[in-house]
Amino acid sequence: MYGYVPIEPVALPGQHVLLINSQRFELYQVAYVEPIPPSHPFVANLGAIGAGLTAAVFNTTAILDMQRNHLGRFRAYVLDDIHSVVSQPQQLSRWGTLNQNARLNVYAKLQDPCDHLTQFHVFGQDRIFLTATNPTGVALAQARVAFYGYRHVLEGTAFAGPPESAMPVPIKTFADIQSAVAWSQSAQGVKFTAVDMGGWSR
Amino acid sequence: MVSPIDFKHGIRDHTTLVSLVAAATPLTLYLLPAGRTCRLRKLHVFNGQAGNVLLEIGTGLAPLARTLPRIFLVPGMELTLTEDQLVGFEFNANITVQADAAAAAPADVQVRGEVEVYQGPTG
């Protein structure tokens, strides 16, 4: 899942995924997968940033929001000399330890040409937010971050809620990872791929 | 594989062949698609003037804002600058060019180049 390899789908049609979202464990089945190749609609422009300044939080809703039962797997790279904190949800920075957060930046591509350490997932509208800083001594006319990856259509058991905001109901929901694994072992042949969705606070 | 000196790679494109026929009158060398940026990777110029010419490269037409040092051309001089000699300034607007002396062909100053164009959110 996080090997040093080019991006791959989370799982193939017919296989199961366990979304770990804000310490919830939800099981779905993949019905359909298609790629999202690198292209200009998937380039976020955070706008001009003055020397040494930080831009306002950028909401990726127009680029990365998915249908309610769709799961996106993305990798990212910057096109301008910025470093950017990635949050998901907005108040919670990703890729962090107790006291630090890694950032998207120009050096990542040099160490990691396939961007595998920038991988993240978006389920429905659980989008990411970007906060970019210009570390240089000159103003940047634009601050671009590019995304590419895969879209997966997930199936649960049904949709719940009003039609305009219906959410897919997971095949199963677990309170913790032990119960998910125990269920997998008891349900013959049903294995799942665990998917990190952010939201796991410290 | 990305080389240690470039954290991003673009596509190569060529500029138009610009014929400067009037002194200090900028013309567009490369029309940059909206949202993209580019670096000049090769420059080929010819001075058809009988005198020395100072060539300027920059952005904007009224006036041109120079982004690279001026290039000195003696009469009849043909000059090719490649990536090794050119500073990799990143343009975020159309590249424009002007000469301090020029006249109708064959006394014009001709310029053509190649650019590396980076992806943007549009175009």
C-alpha cells in the first residue's frame, strides 16, 4: 500500500476496503475503478504568495471532492517552490508525529520520484486542505499543487438519509481494528485493504 | 527519474520566429498558455544589422520588462545559446523580445527559441 512503487488502485472490483476515518472502521466493497491521470483540472493554484508569507487555507473541494460513495486515492507534487501543510479534516494536519508535520515541498520529488509518500485518500467530501508558505526571498506569482490517482466506486448495503445527502451504509462497521480483523478471520475468504482517511487525532 | 537540479519537468515547445524590424519595439516571442510557466532552454538569434545590436528578453510589450541580461550582437552575428548558457528564469507571462536597432529584412534581427513549459491549473 505504501511501497516505493508507482500509484496503484486501493483494491480491484469485488475486493473489500476498510476505511479508517476518524477512528471509525467501515467496510465497503469496490464496484468500479478508473484512473485519474495528471492533467490541468487536477492542478490546484493557491495563488500568489509574497516572499516568506503564508497563503490563506486552500480548500480543494472544486478539485478533489468525490461522489458520496466514491473513494479517491491521490498522490501530489508541487509545481512551485512552496511548502504546504496538508490537513484532513481542516483542523487536523496530516503526515505528522507528536510535534511535527511533514509538508509537500520541492525536495520530495527528488527523494521520491513516484510520490508514494504523498499518498492520501478522499471519501466523498472528506477533502484535504492546503496551507502553503513561500520560503523564498522573492514573491511567487502562483503556487501550484498537482494531483493524480484513482477513483473507486464503493458499494455498501444501501444509502441512508435524504436523497440530496444520502450516504452509503457500510457493509459492516467496527469499533476497532481488532474486531475488524476478527470478523475477517471468521468470514471465510473476505479480506480487506485498510485505507487511512485522516482524522485520527493525537 | 527527476534530476537533482530540477524538481519538476515540463514539455518542450518552440517559439515563433520573430523578426524585429523596428528599434525598441517589443514583439512576442512565446505565447504562454494561461496558468502555465516556462523556462527558455534555447535561443537562436541573427543580427542582420550593419551595426552592433543589444537584444533584450523579458515580459510585456509596453514596455518590455527585461528578465535576462542584455545580449550583445556584432554585425552579421549568429548566436545560439543552449540550456547550459541560459539562466533558467521561470516566466509566468508571454516572453517578449526587442532590439535597440532593427530595420526591415534583410536588416532585421531574427529570434527563435525553445522553451520548457510547466503544467498549470488551466490550459
